[in-house]
Amino acid sequence: EIVLTQSPGTLSLSPGERATLSCRASQSGSSNYLAWYQQKPGQAPRLLIYGASNRATGIPDRFSGSGSGTDFTLTISRLEPEDFAVYYCQQYGSSLWTFGQGTKVEIK
Amino acid sequence: EVQLVESGGGLVQPGGSLRLSCVGSGFIFNADWISWVRQTPGKGLEWVANIKQSGSEKYYVDAVKGRFTVSRDNAKNSVYLQLNSLRAADTAIYYCVRLKWFAFETWGQGTMVTVSS
């Protein structure tokens, strides 16, 4: 089973700043099947990025994903007020899907 | 609009059973894998089960194997999750999700399952 470790646990930033979130896998999954989600309080998660770097439908281009193998990054180029939320990474491998524990992006 | 709506959650005693339902709309239901994902305050998000378009393939996380069963009825645009031998650790919000590109693309609003005596 792939274990995903996200860092940092909490990121305190101001609107307009750049956010860099990390997701490290314990082993390489299947062909970069790495996704990122955003979750706001009381809401279901929302898919942002799939296949490590592909934006899902309707996701603004300030969100970008990169990485391969075991190290992946979600970057939010300029934080908007609506971007303050919890972000999860998720990977597929060997017919199993696993999530990271999440990174909270909070207003500084 | 693509939509998934879950129902069937509630309060159940340890060892009890529950059947969750999920109805999809706004997309070709029998063209997609459907998953169940749960979320607890303590453990975060956890993938639970997947079912293939035809229902011929199913996958489960180890924690629920032998206790949970996923099924679907494409004529009713519905997927079901039968939860048996429930434990306190199964307490969570259960989401029905459309699986695309090996990612969880569209999520329902979730249904809460509470296992407690």
C-alpha cells in the first residue's frame, strides 16, 4: 500500500501570495496517477488536478500540479480568498486508492 | 449537470447493517466506474470500494473486505453499498463518487453513518 505524506500540515499565507504544497509517496504508483483535491468546511472534496498535472474541468489556471515518481507538488500561484481550505493528494496503485492526511491553507 | 445523491445513512448499533444508495444524473451512468469514499475526523479521507461499469469487477479497501458489498443497477442509475458487521471505526460520512482518470471526479453531498450503542 502506498502511503502519502503531505507537508506542511498547515500553511499560513496572505491573499496574493504563492502557496506550495508537497505530497511524497512511499513508493511510486501507476504512471503518475496522482490527484489533488480541495475541501472547504461542510463541503465534499473537489477535484483540482489529475494525472499529476492536468487541471480538472473549471479549475482556474492559478492551480498547477507537478512532479513524478514519489514527489509531487501543488502550486497556487496567487491565493484568492476562496482558496483558503484543506488540500489532499491521492494516488492510485495496484488497484488501491490512498489519500494523504491533508494540508490546511489558512489566512495569515 | 453531473450529480450524485446519496441516501441511507443513519445511526446503527455495533454489529448492525445499513444499505447506502447513490443515484446519478447528468451523465451516462453505465459508462463510468463508481466509488465510495468515506471521511472521518480522525482518519481523514479513505477510499472504500469501486465498481466497474458492468458490475463485473469490484475492489475494496482491506478494512471492509468481507463486511461491505458494492453493487449497481444501471437501469436505475444507482449504486449501492451494503454495510454489515458495522464497527465504531466505520463511523464516517460516506461519499458516492464518479471515478475518472483514476481520480475521484464528481462527489455527492455525502451521507452520515454513525455506529454507536
